[in-house]
Amino acid sequence: MSLAADGSLHSPTSGQSRHDWTRDEVRALFDLPFPELMFRAQCAHRQNFDPAEVQISTLLSIKTGGCPEDCAYCPQSARYATGVGAGKLMALDAVLAEARAAKAAGASRFCMGAAWREPKDRDLDSVCAMVEGVKALGLETCATLGMLTAPQARRLKASGLEYYNHNLDTSPEFYGGIITTRTYRDRLTTLDHVREAGIHVCCGGIVGMGETREDRVGMIVSLASLPVHPESVPINMLVRVAGTPLAEEAALDPIEFVRTIAVARIAMPRSVVRLSAGREDMSEETQALCFLAGANSIFYGPKLLTTPNPGRDRDRELMDKLGLSPME
Ligand code: SAM
Ligand code: DTB
Ligand code: SF4
């Protein structure tokens, strides 16, 4: 480790992207004393980003509930009585009105989520029109619509889609206990289609689902072993929703969550790491530690897809307190 003339810290490895992380290496990162782990994460962060900048995304559920899949964490699965009703795909005008409001509030990216296993081609026409409209407002566009075929990914790219979110969610071993209606391989195939279409990949996972640390290791290794690291890596803390099979899951220790962020930052140093779902119930101190661990993106606005997120005032106050500013 050395101190450069500009005062920034350089280590021989933290600025490079590796795709051959082993489980032993990633486990060893998780096992580091917390100060050492945080130091290494900060080195990787500073070599690739301004640590005072945070990318701001806003989420909109364009099609809520009634999903045929059985993802055990999800309030939108039709299989669980969560009180989330099945809605229709929103109209274009209504989506654009939300996008304008998000832009006015300071978001740089607008992410449209649909509770589908996969989009029907007819629905994709509507989503492509939404992507075109949102892009025309000067926002970056992101969508998360479930599994995609290669031609569907190409159509989204042609409409101007910049990011597609599709998570690996957890380790390959733990996965089968959480979702049975699609496989890990299915997810990797969709990610290939997105990448081949030339769309940026947003891919991460959820922690706090009862998985072991070894599963968190496996999740990070899977993400960092993708042929190209995802440009965006959302790390979600499980939002425990009544009616879902994971409603009564024990809360994950916040320090373990911070460690997961730090390890993601080190393993994928050039990716934007999002402190994603779960902030509503997170203290300011935990969130501050996540930023120090290398998180540099958040969802901004009072709602995620169906669950609450901190209000804009609360987030502005936190960013001001920490001296963080929006990434352009
Ligand atoms: N239906 C599409 C799919 O599954 O790909 C898109 C929307 S889905 C809600 C997007 C992601 O949100 C999931 O992959 C999961 O990682 C995350 N998610 C869903 N419910 C969550 C919860 N209760 N807590 C944390 N993350 C959650
Ligand atoms: C992601 O990784 N997290 C977001 C986004 N991608 C689509 C979704 C979080 C959803 C939390 C539960 C809900 O609000 O329904
Ligand atoms: Fe459906 Fe996506 Fe929820 Fe799974 S995570 S139940 S696919 S909306």
C-alpha cells in the first residue's frame, strides 16, 4: 500500500477487476478484522470513484403483484397473502408523470419494475414506449421485467434501455430453498442476453434470508465471476413482508451487512454498489458505514416497489450530514 502525491491510497490490486475470485479468497475478506476490511474497501472505492458521490435512482412499479413465481422473499408473488393486489401495466402518461417528478426531485436514473416471470411480447411494446419516453426526459433508463429472450433484450436496447436489473439473489446452493420456479442457470442465461444486447447489467442479491456467511461468499463469487462485472450491484437487505415465507426470518446483524457491501466493493472495484432495499429500517449509522464500505448508490423516494423507503427529506438530511452529493 502506498500514499500517492495527491494523498490517495494505492494498493497493488485494488484498482483492477478480477474474474477469478475463489471462495477461499472471498471468505478470507469476510473474515478480516473490520478495520482492515473497511480500509481495503475504501482503497478500492477511492481508486475508482469519488467517495463523496452517490448515484441516485428512483424506482417505479409499473406492474404490481399477481406474479406466478414463488420467490420466498417477494410480496408480489400471487402465492402469498401479503395484501398486495394484482394490478395492470400502468399507462404511458402515468409512468412519464412519475419520471418527471423523479427527475425534478434529483434522480439521475429511473428504474421500472414489473412483477412478471417474463414479459409477453405485447407488453414489451408498451415498456419500450416507456423507455423511449423516460429517456427523452433526460433520465437514464433501467428496467426489471423478469427473464428475457435474446430478441426481447435487443428490442429493449433498440428502444434506448441503458440498464437491466436481474439479480442472482443468493448463492447457487441456497437458491433452491428460496425460488423453485426458475433456476440459477435461467438467471445467468437472461444476464447473457442482456449483456449480448449491449445493455448495462444491474445484478446483485439479497442478504438476511437465513443464508450462512458461506452463502454470502458464494453470492459474491458468482457475481464477480460473471464474464463482465455488472456495472451496478444492488445489495438488498431482506424487507420482511408479512405473508411471505420469510416474514419471521431473524434480522441480519448490520455489521455483517456492512461487511457484505465491503466485500462486494473489493471484489468488483469498478462497479457501482447500491445500498438497495432495507434502508427504511436501517439506522443512519449503519447507512454511513455502508457508504464508508464503498456503497455509492441508493434508491431515492418514499417507496421501493411495494414497500417503504426513507422519505426524500430524510435522505437529503443524511446526505448533507455526511457531505455526500449526487453523482452526475
Ligand atoms: N419480477 C422481476 C424479477 O424477479 O426479476 C423484477 C422485479 S423483482 C421484485 C426485483 C428484485 O427485487 C428481486 O430479484 C429481489 O432481489 C428484490 N426483492 C424483491 N422483494 C424483496 C424484499 N422483500 N426484500 C429485498 N429485496 C427484494
Ligand atoms: C433490486 O435489487 N432491488 C429493487 C430493484 N432491484 C428492483 C427492488 C426491491 C424491492 C423490495 C420489495 C418491494 O418494495 O416490493
Ligand atoms: Fe415475481 Fe420478481 Fe417477485 Fe419473483 S421477485 S415473485 S419474479 S415479482
